[in-house]
Amino acid sequence: MQRLASKESAEQKAPPGFTVDALLDNPEFLQVLQAGARTLISVNDLFPRIARLVASHQKWMLTQAIYALHLERDRDHPDSGITAARLLKFMRDTGCASRNTAAAFLAELVAYKLLRPAAGGRTKRARPLEPTEISQDAMQLWFKSQMSTLDLLDGGSRVQQVETDITIFERAHPLAVRRLLSDPKWTKPPESVAVFVWSESGGVILDDLMARPPSLAPDEGNVSIEVNLAKLAEHYLISNTHVRRLFAYAESGGFVGKLDDGRRGRFWLGARLIQEYAFWQAVKFEALASAFDQAAASRP
């Protein structure tokens, strides 16, 4: 398998065994990724309205940036935290979204009552916002789902530690997000992954596909899966047309295809798609493992 290039951050060294290269060399990594994908799907099912709003990679990045700003808020400075100006600067610094896209998304989250005005800081120059309870619950559950994946890799107790001390999450989340959103290996996914994740609900669909086979180890270059596209669309509250268009686009790139065995709903996932998915996920988990270790070590 060809190894994609990776570069470790000088500021945040990954713990042993959790660098991108070490994760990809771990023979259990693909199996653990499948378990992690199933966990993410269950989180999606618990918060379908929120999942629908953050269903593309760009919206995922915006959502994570917004929550990081919230966690970085200094209570002694009520105008800190989530403001339009701070989010626009974050996006300008990382290049993850345009000014108009970021402003429109912030307004959308307010309209859907996922953000609300924060107490204090009501000045003419800044109108801070904060996540509502359902947004906080969803983000904390997402973070713990990622910690559970890391725990599967080394038998750790990260989930238990976060449940015991939520401030670990509060410190780790912004560290991981700022690292990921400054890393083009994450913000610009590999081509086969990008086909899915830049599309609405494409990320969770990709997780769903990866979770289906008994193993992601390619057999003669491909992995076989069974999937009913109409039921897939119904599950994730998207149109059948959108799902079929997404599959057709991926098929045209040679990343997925229909099995020629005469049975309906039989597809193959290409080795390149699996490899690039694993690499992209490894970039995320390297950042999360490093951020957790830093946050746990800085416990008051």
C-alpha cells in the first residue's frame, strides 16, 4: 500500500503509536475505524437535525471552529467567544470558508436555535453567542465517540476520564480543531474521500459504507458490500436522487462500482478509497490523541 506523506506538528507531538504513520502501520487500525464509523452513525441517529445541518465537510469545519471559539471564551472578557468577527477571522486564517459562507452558516445556526445570545458582552461592536444545550450535548458526545475509538487502539480510559472531568474536553477540543483546520491534509481531503465529504451528508454515507463489510482488508484490490441506495437515502434524510448522483460520481472516478454478479445492491469499494479514508482518519486521530494528552496533562 502506497503511504501518503504526513508531517507531525512541532507544537503538538503525537503520543507514541498515534502518529499518522504508526496508525496506518497498526494492523488493528482498519477494524477500529469500522467500529468508530458505527459509533459515529449512532451519534448521527441521536441528533439527526444537527447532523443534517453539518452534513458536509465545510459545515463540519465551521461547526467545530464555532465550538472551539466558545470553549476559548474568557469569562473576564465578555466580548470573547463566538462572534461573527472572530469566526470570520478564523476562516480567513485557515481558508476553510469564505466570509459570506461563514456569516450565513452562523445565522443558520441561530435560526435553528443551535446558538443563542450569550450572557454579557452585549456591546455595539460584538454580540457573542453560545451553543444551546442540545448543541453542547451533541458536541460532547461526538468528542467522547472519538475518544472511544482511541481507547480501542490502546486500551486507554479517555472516555472515562472525560466523563469524570469535562474540563479535559473543554481544553482538548480547541487544540485539536485548531490543529486540524490549519492542516491541509485534513482540510483538503484526498480525492476519493473528497468525492463524498464535500457533498451534503456524504461524510456519514462514507462512514456507513466503511462500516458495512466484515473487513476493510481488500480482496484482490476491492472490498464487497451490500447496500440499498433507497434505504440509505431514507436513513439519512436525503433524496434518493442525491444518493444515486453521489454514487455515480464516485463510480466515474473508479472509487466504487457495482459487482457484476447479477445481484442488486452489490457494490465494491476500491482499495484507493479505503487507503485514503484510513489516511484521512489517521490525520484526525493523531490530532485528537495529541490534544487529549495535552489537556489531561494540564489538569489544574
